[in-house]
Amino acid sequence: MSKAPSLTTTCHSRLLTIEEVEAALSASPQDVKKQCAKHNIPVIKVGHKVRMMQEDYDTLLERMKTYYV
């Protein structure tokens, strides 16, 4: 008889709430939720709640960087 695979994960990333992302970006809730719906911002759905991994947030910030000359 084989054992069922373990569903635990080794990911140690912090999960951010959408409210935390909105506050950190100084963006409106509507703007962030619209970008999530368009799949421009990677999120994880846990039931009805939406979360963002810290690494994905950091990547998003890198993508948003603008350098002025």
C-alpha cells in the first residue's frame, strides 16, 4: 500500500494581503484588484481571499522601476 503524497510546502515566503500591497504602492483598491483580474499581478486565491507572495511583490517592484536621466 502506498502512502499519499505530502501536501506541505517548503516555501517560506510571506503572503501579503491585497490591502498591504495597496498601502505599500499607494494605489487604490480598485486599481490593484483590476490588475489582479487582468493577471498582471500574480496572486494566490485561498478560498475567497487573495494573497500575494513576497517574492512576487519584490519582482513587481523591480518591473515598475523607472530611471530618470
